[in-house]
Amino acid sequence: MTTYLPKEVQEGLEAAQKKSLKKSSRIRVEADGRSFRVLKFREDGFSLDVEDAPHLRGLVDLYDGGFHLSQCLIVASEEEGDLMHYEFKRSTPAAQNAPVDFYRGENAPVALITDEG
């Protein structure tokens, strides 16, 4: 048995699915001062709505809400329907603290208290 849906119904279903993906995703990409909602996120890349996002390439920042996840070097890989897929060439996790160039012991003091007395 075959299922046939009129073109308008099929387009309506696809639009509803895209709207649902946009609503449920918290991850966004920032590039060139603009922000784009990530519809699908994978280990090796992510997908954006082809209508909203240009063909991004280069250095971008990934955010989960307000939390900076990583800085990535990306390239557009393929367009599939309404989605544009991007692949990571490099993905560097964002750190909350600056890296140190020395060993910090477990029981090392965090401050020096002096007696001014």
C-alpha cells in the first residue's frame, strides 16, 4: 500500500517539523556577529536551516544557551532538503579559566594572608 500526501500537506508537515526543531534546540552558532539556531548537532558537525544561514565557513563559536561550549573551525559540507550540514575541521572546548603554565598542587594556598597587626 502506498501513501500519497498532497504537496501542500507535505510542505506543512515539513514546516511544522522544522519549527519543532528550532523550538527544542538550545544550541546556537555565532559567526560574524550574527547568531543562528542549530537544528541538529552531531559529534562531527551540526546542521542549520538553509533559509536562515548563509554558507558559513571559518571560525565560529558554539553556545548552549549562555554557556560557551567551543570555538570551531567549520566548512559547509552538503545541503540536504531544508538543512545545510557543516563539518568541524577543528573543535576546541571553551575553558572558564585561563590556562596556567605551571603545576598547581592540590593543597596549594589560593591567597597569602599577612599579619598587619
